[in-house]
Amino acid sequence: MSRSESSSSTGSLADTSSSVPDQVAVTNSQWGGRFSESTDAFVQSFTASVTFDQRMYRQDIAGSRAHASMLRQIGVLSEEDLASITRGLDQIEADIAVGSFDWSVALEDVHMNIEAALTARIGDAGKRLHTGRSRNDQVATDIRLYMRDACDAAAVVCSRLLEGLLSLAASHTDTIMPGFTHLQTAQPVTFGHHVMAWFEMLLRDLERLGDTRRRLNSMPLGAAALAGTSYPIDRDITRELLQFDSLCENSLDAVSDRDFAIEFCSNTAICLMHLSRIAEELVLWMSAQFRFIDLPDRFCTGSSIMPQKKNPDVPELVRGKTGRAYGNLMTLLTLMKSQPLAYNKDNQEDKEPLFDSVDTLLDCLRAFADMLPAIQVRKAEMRMAARDGFSTATDLADYLVRKGVAFRDAHEVVGSAVAYGVQHSQDLADMPLDVLQGFSAQIESDVFQVLTLEGSVSARAHVGGTAPQAVTAAITRARSRLATAYMPN
């Protein structure tokens, strides 16, 4: 089997094909032998998952191809059976991709729908495909394949966002702005340094995606319903065809584990928290009270009543979507907290919050990857704000310490100077030398070298500092770190 036949690559993760039509209540012939009456119509609809799990059709078909190949190699299927199954699965995948496949709620889920369609097309060979497996290990395999693709897709967009941040930072290594604590002006920093703080947050998110992908890339297929199978299956054959790194070692855990789904939702919540923090700064900075940046019109909207308005809707919406990411995580944690081993119907509820987290993460990363490199920076306003808040006060204290003044005494001296500046609406750098010397005899004419904004940021030239040369060096290191971070093949 070729790599393209065995791969779980999905193309568009959100491809769900056609909607599910209304169905009459019938017994599912795939499992109905035990039952003496048809399923209630409401129960049938209530318990079905095909309306949302059909998005895993590519992964389900990939798993079936690999399982069929393994069954042929151990002698359960004939060469003719394998050829029929492969041909039938190819046709079904093509039909789903173009929206011509009829999904049935009566068949419950993506697995039964595909299997029933296969049997209808090729006959008994389709019925033999399910030998040695259960829907329990089948869905566990499908969802891991889907999440592997989701991690890869998110990594691609996150890497593009990180590359954009590096380019933005490189353009502003010497653009001075106020740094804040408690949202109060603290010390001057460079905008490039601030952007690199965003980079650090999101690089950790990329690394977490890679960690999750490595952990989830273990194959549950072969665990069957919960105890394994009596057929002489060779799990390594399917593992290699599906490109899993390892096998799930315990059949009970293999069919019931959803740690990887919880971990992905946790990663999404953390990443959205980071994006929300960035969004909050963008919203503030775009306001008339800050005027630090502007966003291109294509990322904003207007008001139906106030013609002057330009609203930062994209960052606001990303900020809002963070809440649904948190909710999805809590849903999965609550879903799993009291489930006994092994598989339970509760697990069907894992997919909608998980799929929503996938879609939300991809959309928000894409929005920021498109928007952040296009930020229009108002350098003059940033610089003026840095001057207005006594942001070089710490530099004056450090200057006095170098002159032999104890830091606590220096702190008090500078506090008095700032109080004077507030009273007289005068920044430290604008005070005459004799006024400064009135606060400490240790102050000399060289003080003005440290009271300038450029002098302040340039003095912090160590690794992690805000000096332009330090930021430039950080960008160089960051490019190397990004190049060795998780990237899909």
C-alpha cells in the first residue's frame, strides 16, 4: 500500500460534507440482532453522532484501509476481498468529498455509515472488514489520527504567526514605548522587545502542540472492544501503515483514554489566553487614549450609528473566544472524571467540544497571523507616552547607587524628585541640573546621559534586556529556536 493510501492526511479538517437527512426509526442492521424492536425515533436521533463525527471520514477510511491490509497479510481476507474493499473505500471517500454521500442517522456514526455503504457496494467482503476490531478501538484510532492532523495544521499556522512576529520585532528594535506594570508607566522599553514577549508566549504554545502530538501518536487499533481479539492480528502492520510511533500497551486504556483530547483542549485554552492578552493590548493601544497603533481597515468594522468609529473587532472576538476554549476544556475534564473502565457512551460527548477547540484555535491563529504583521505603529505617540510617566526614575536611582548612595536612600531621593516633577509638570530629564542637585549632592552633569529614553533602554543590553542590540540578538536566537521547534513533515 502506498503512503498516500495509508496516510491520515485530511486536507480540510472542517470538511463535514452534506447534512444528515431526517430518518424513520429502524433497527441498525449492523448490531440489531440482539434486539426485538426498533429503536425509538427520538432515542435514535439522541444517541447518533454522525452529524458531527462525519468530519473524521478520511481518518476512518485510512484506518479501514490499513486494517484490511493487515487482515490480508494474516490470511483473514483474500486478495480479491482486499481489492474490493480498497476500491469501495476509494469510491466512498470520493463521494463524501464532493458531497454526494447519503449520511444516515439510523446508522449512528461515521463508522457504521461507511461500513454499511461499503457492504452495499461490494457485498460480503465489506462485512469481513470489521473482523478483529470494534467501534471502540476504531473511534479511538480515528480521533487520534484526526488530532494528529489537527496538531500539524495548528503548528503550521502558529509558525506563520511566529515568523510574522519576528519580522515585526525586527522593524522596531529601537522604537521606544513605555513598559507597564499595573498598567502604569514603569520603564521605557522598545516595541521590538515587547513583541518578542508575545513571541515567547506563542513559541511555548507551539512546543506544547508538538508534545501533545508525540504523546497521542500511539495506536489503539487492536484493542477491539476492550480486551483485545482472539484473531492472530499483527498490530505492527497497521501501526506502520498509519504512521503511529508506538502501540497502546493496554487494551482497556486504549479504548477509554481521552487524555490527548483533554491535553489539546488545555493547549488551546492556554494559547487563547495568550492571544487574548495580546488582543487586550491591541484594543487598548488602538483607543484614542493611547493611540499607539492602528489596525488596517480589513481587520475592523464600523458603527451603524456613529460614523467616526473604527472598532477592533478581530482582537475583540479572539478575546471573547477564549471563554469557549476554557469551557471546552472543562467539559472534557468533567466528562472523564467519573468514568469506569473501559469505554462508555459518555465518550461520544468528547467530539463536539474537541472539534470546536480545533476550529477555534485554527481560526484565531490565522486571524492573528494575518493581522499582527500588518500593525501600523505610531512611534511618536509611543515615545511621548514613555516621556510622560517618569519612566527613567529607576535609571536615576541606579545612577545614584553607582555614585555610592545606598539603594533605599536613592529610592527616596528619586521619589522626592518625581513628586516635584508631578507638582511642576516637569519630567526628570527636563529638570535643570541645580534642581536635581537639590535632591542629592551626588548628582552631576553626566546624569542626563541616563535620563534620556535612549540611554535608559541602551543600558539594558544583557540577554533578555530591552536594548536594541539585545533585541536584535534575541531575534537571531529566536529564528534558530523556531527552526528546531515542532514542524509537521
